[in-house]
Amino acid sequence: MGEDDKTEFKNKIVIAIDGFSSTGKSTIAKLLAKQLNYIYVDTGAMYRAVTYFALDHSLIGEDFFHSQQLIEKLDNVNITFKFNEELGFAEVYLNGQNIEKAIRTLEVSRYVSLVSTISEVRQKLVEQQQIMGKNKGIVMDGRDIGTVVFPDAELKVFMTASAETRAKRRYKELLERGHSLSYNEVLENVTTRDRIDSTREDSPLLKAKDAIEIDNSDLTIESQVETLLKLAKTIA
Ligand code: DC
């Protein structure tokens, strides 16, 4: 689709995309936002940024998590996004430092679900997310967008795919980025994160009652974007 094919709707809406790890939420959300001329926000990147901060300050590791110290330091965690024209999306910054690449490692993935169980962390990030979406015209992806961040979002999507399909996608992506790891490590990370994200007490990953569920195991990216654009058109 060319630049001129952008879809303009009369009313700006909020599109909430939730789902399990590595379901391709961000790929779809980015394309959808581009097509609609909307802002795209990757909330997973925000939880990853806090995890990066915790690792950097030795607050979390193999057998320890100083969660109280992390809570006390949260005022020193300043997360911002800056649009990168070349990449076509906003990269995440922690206290002014571009950490877009640094947060995509398996190490950050290993600890992010644990950090995301902390209510004080969630409260801080949810507040920031709600401010970013207050003027609508936004596509936001995460785990609690349709349930907690924007319970009144006009369009809610819940993405699923089998754990194996998701691990294969993620494994390929990480190899392409030059990481060396095994498929089993990735599968283990995906299933562990699913379990922690779905069972935590504060804002667990849940399908909102009014969300449309899409199992994209056998769907192309193009067909998913097309379906969601059509849905958005019926609402906006
Ligand atoms: O989307 P992602 O895989 O980059 O997200 C990383 C982790 O962040 C995910 O395993 C759980 C957490 N997360 C969350 O708890 N709530 C969100 N809205 C987004 C992500």
C-alpha cells in the first residue's frame, strides 16, 4: 500500500490489541497505525524498559528480585518514545537513552513478566499510557489495554496462536537479529511468560468481553490488517 492509500475516518478511535507473547501484535498494530495515520504505542516496550532499568541497577537476577528497591526508584525511571523516520515507528528511550534494541534480548524477556507483576510499576505505566491515548487516534498493544488501560476502547482485539507457532516466529526473529539461542529456550520463555502474565493478581492477561478474538496461526499479516481496517471502518 502506498502513502496515498492512507485510510482517513471521520472519528478518531482507540484500538486496543491484547494477546499472548509473540502473537505478532506489534507488527499488526504498527501497520494499522500507519494506515490510519494513528499513533502506535508498544506498551510491552515500557515494561521491558523498567526491566532493563532493574537489571542495570542489579535489582533483579537469577535468584533475587529487590522489588521494594525498584518501587522506591521508580521516580527515576523516565520512559519516552521518539519517532524514527527511517524505521517508521517510535523507539523507546529510558532517561534519554535509546534502548529499543537493548530491551529485545532474551535476558530482558526472562525477567519482564516478573517485573510486570508489581502493582506500582503497572500504575505508573498505565497512567502514562492513558495520557498518551486521551486524544484517541491511537493503536496500543499489550496485555491489559482493553481491560484496564482503555476499557472503553472502540475496537478491542485479542490475538492468539499456538505456543509452538509463536515460539517459531520469535526464534526466527531473534536469530535474524544475531542472537544465539536454541528454539527450546524461546519456547520455554514464551510459555513461562504466558503463565505469569495470565495468572498475576494485578491486571492479568484476559480477553475483554467485547474483544474480537483472532487466532492468527494460519493468517497472513496482510489479511489481518485488512480485517481490522474493515472493522475499524464500521466503528469510526
Ligand atoms: O509485548 P511484549 O512481549 O514485549 O511484553 C513484554 C512483557 O511485558 C509481557 O510478557 C508482560 C508485560 N506486559 C504487561 O504486563 N502489560 C502490558 N500492557 C504489556 C506488556
